[in-house]
Amino acid sequence: MKPRRRDLGELRGVSILVVDDDPAVGCAVARLLASAGASVRRAETGAQAVSLVAAEGVDLLLTDVDMPCGDGPEVARAVVELEPHVVVVFMSGRPHDMHVATGKLAPTDHCMLKPFTPKHLVATLSATLADRRAS
């Protein structure tokens, strides 16, 4: 008998948009966040992401940094312009300081290094949301 996956439950009631041009990554991250109680939408391009936010709004944007059709920082700027309250977290296969050195991200941007564990992802997003609510 296969052990059941424990409900992480730390993101209950949070709406999250996951943006990644790799459908396998986007689906896996979306499933994981849904198991933590979040309401999750997915997009594979910047244009899809902006359309979803314009139509439905979100609490948190989790976006890949490097994508061929609108990179993460461009997507984040467009989303925050529509919904200034949205919390943004980036994810990348490259270290955060590398993106800072190239000017793609600011030192204060939240960026998770892929691959990450489910526990680390949920904890990071929960902490980032809590920090935003406290400020």
C-alpha cells in the first residue's frame, strides 16, 4: 500500500498563479500548491498570465525567471501594474545572485532555486505572504 501524501495545508485560501513555460514543471508545482490548500491557476506564457490576472486576480504570482515568451520579471511588472497587492516570487534553475548580476532581478526579489522540495516551496511562499501582510 502506498503511503498517502500529507496535506501541507499552509496556503489554504490563497490564490496563486504559477507561470512556467515547461508544462511538466508548471503542473507539478500547481499540484503541490493545491495539496497545500491553495487555489491554483497555471500559465505557460506572460500573455496568458496577464490575461488570467486581469480576469480573476491572484494573491501570489510564482513565475519562472527565464521564459521565451515574456520572462518572469516582465510578467511580474505587468501583473503588479494590474494588481499592486500581488506578492511575487520567482523560481529559476540559476542562482539568485546570477540574475542580480545581470540586472534581471533586484537583490530584494524573492527567488527560489529549482529544484526545491515541497516543504521548502510551501514554507517559502507562506513566509513571503506573512511578511507582506505584516508590512
